[in-house]
Amino acid sequence: DIQMTQSPSSLSASVGDRVTITCQASQDINNYLNWYQQKPGKAPKLLIYDASNLETGVPSRFSGSGSGTDFTFTINSLQPEDIATYYCQQRITFGQGTRLEIK
Amino acid sequence: EVQLVESGGGLVQPGGSLRLSCAASGFTFRNYWMNWVRQAPGKGLEWVANIKQDGSDKYYVDSVKGRFTISRDNAKNSLYLQMNSLRVEDTAVYYCARSVVVTVTRYFQHWGQGTLVTVSS
């Protein structure tokens, strides 16, 4: 089974900051890596699919990059409403999650 | 608009059974793989099971094999999860999710709001 290692597990940043989360696969997964946002008490929401494609309706400050084993999720200019836990996912495996807080 | 609405959660004793349902609308249900994904309190996401469009293929995470059964009724646009021999560690919010599958599961594009299952004596 392919293992996904997501880091950091938690992150504190200020409004307007650029935030980066990484996800590493234990073997080459091409570009089959996706990112989700989950706000407290809510269902996960797909933000980025196939490493770098923005899901319809998702603000352009969210972006993703990478291929092979190393992937990056970025929020440019953090907004208060971005406070959430973010997960990477490959096939049926999810990363451990990154809890993002406002400093 | 795609809508997935779960129901059937509740409190059950260890060893008991529960049947979850997911009512789908806003898309052609019979054309999509469907999934159950769960989240234990304060924990991350765990895929539980999925089922092919016509119900001919079903897959499960190892921890629920032999205890849970996923099924669907395309005439009723509904997905189900029959959960037997429930354990304390099955306590979680269970989400119904529609996935994009190209040979393998690619991503989960739509999610329901979830239903809470609590297994406790």
C-alpha cells in the first residue's frame, strides 16, 4: 500500500500570509494527489484535484503543485475563513491532516 | 445541484447493528461509484467502502470486512451501509461521497453532511 505523509500536523499563520502544506507519497503516484478542506463540524470539500487543478468555485488563492512523490498545497494571502483542517488524498488513502490556525 | 443526505446514525451497543442510508439527488446516480468515508471523533478521514455503478464490485477497508456491507438501489437513488457486529472503534461520523474513478479511485468530488454512529454500552 502507498503511504502518504503530510506535514506539518498543525500550523499557525497570520491573515495575509502565504501558507504551504506538503504531502509525500511512499512511491511514485504520478499526479494523482488531491487536497480537501474541512471546517469544524462540516464535511470535507474538494479544493484541488490531480495535483494542480482547482475545483470549480474554489478561490484562486488556493493552489497545488507537484508530481511523482512530492506535492505542495499553497494558500496565497490567508483569509480568516480559511481556518480549517486540510487533507491530502491519493486513491483511498488520506494524509493525517494539517490543522491551520490564525496567529 | 448535487445533494447527498445521510441518515440512520445513532447510539448502538457493542455487537449491535445499524443501517445507514444516503439519498442522492441532482445527478444521475447510476453513473457513479459511491463511497462511505468515516471520521472518528477528533481524528482524520478513513475510507470505509465503495461500490461500482451497477453494484457488481464492492471493496472494503480491512477493519470492516465481514462486518459491513455496502449496497445501492439505483431505482431509489440510494446508497446503504449495513453495519453488523459493531465495535467501539467504529464510532465515527460516516460520510457518503461520490467519487471520480478512472481505473482506480481518483478523488471524492461531493460529500454528504455525515451521520454520527456511536457504539457504546
